[in-house]
Amino acid sequence: MKIAESKKEIEIYIDKISLKGNLMLVDDDFCKGVILFSHGSGSSRLSVRNNYVANLLHAQGYSSLLMDLLTDEEGLIYENRFDITLLTDRLLKITKWVRNYKCTKHLPIIYFGSSTGAASALSAAAFLGNKVKAVISRGGRTDLVINNLENVKAPTLLIAGEYDPVIIELNKGSIKKLTTNCKLEIVKGASHLFSEHGKLDEVAKLTSNWLNKHVQREIF
């Protein structure tokens, strides 16, 4: 079954700045939810890996929003890339926009965070509670918000590469802090960036399986 899609570039104005994003919407008859991607340090809405995963998830019925959490000028300041408080605040305000936008306000909200982006995704999820329906972490620095993990209510899937021992150990420590439904999946033959052939496909498959199990859209 072919799922119709529409793509558009958007701008969201936050605190007198403009952030750019790419919104891809699945036809509403087939859409299961909207995934907000929170990128790792130095990455952006143009991330090849996140766009690849988003495209695979579109085929499974999930809309997506890939936003820059920093302006180009802010991104030049190295410290901003690791300012989890700032990035979380931006993600929360973007989430508010999604919850008010006519094409997405009725859809379950899902976070997908990569590397340091997983920290801001989990931090935002902890703040929003049950308003976020699932969190996915790919190679995530979950340790950066270790003291806030117990407040996460959304079912959380941590995905790490077999050849990324540091992230595996950090994620194992995070699993012990999470009180929600959670799981750690280790992808064999994958490194931190999952750049090996077929490994991002495995990430997308694990993600869609998790979401299909834990995310349900209410039809009014």
C-alpha cells in the first residue's frame, strides 16, 4: 500500500529567532504519529542519517519533523551544542508548535534523539510526561540527563551499536534509572554512527516495531 506524503520547509519563530525545519506528513488516513528528531552535536535538519531513518519510517505511517535546534550562528559556538538546557527548551517550544499546528495537533508525539540529541529528547519527555508517547535513542548520550530519567513516562527504546562500548555501558546505566517501560537493543556489527551497510535499516525496523507496540492514535 502506497502512503501519500507531503513535504515542506518550515520556519518556527522562538524568542526572536527563526529555526528552520523539514516537515514530512503522511496522509492523515494512514498516519500513526509524528516523530520529532533531536540531532546530535554539530548536526542539523539536513542530517543524512536521520533523514534516511525518517524516510524509512514514513513508509510505516509516521510523519516527521527534522528541526534545527540552533541557528547557524549559535551552532558556531561549540558550547551551545552541548547545552542540554538550551536544546531542551528549544525542543519543548517546537513541540508546542507541533501540538498547535492544524496538520499535527491530533497526532501522537514521538521523540527520536541521536547522540547528545537523545539527552534533550529525554529531558523534554521528562517535562511533558504522558504528552509524549514514546522516545527512541540512537547512540544516545543518555548519561547527560541521568538524574532526570526517573521522570520519563514515555516507553523508551535505547539503540546502541555493538562496536560502541562506551554508549552501551552508558545506556545500561540509564536503563537502571528509567522507571518507565524501556529496553536496550544492541545492533550487531554497528558502530556509533551506524554507518555500516544496512544498520540504519535495522534502527528503523526496531523503531517501527517499538512504536507499533506502544503508540496508539486516538481517532475522533
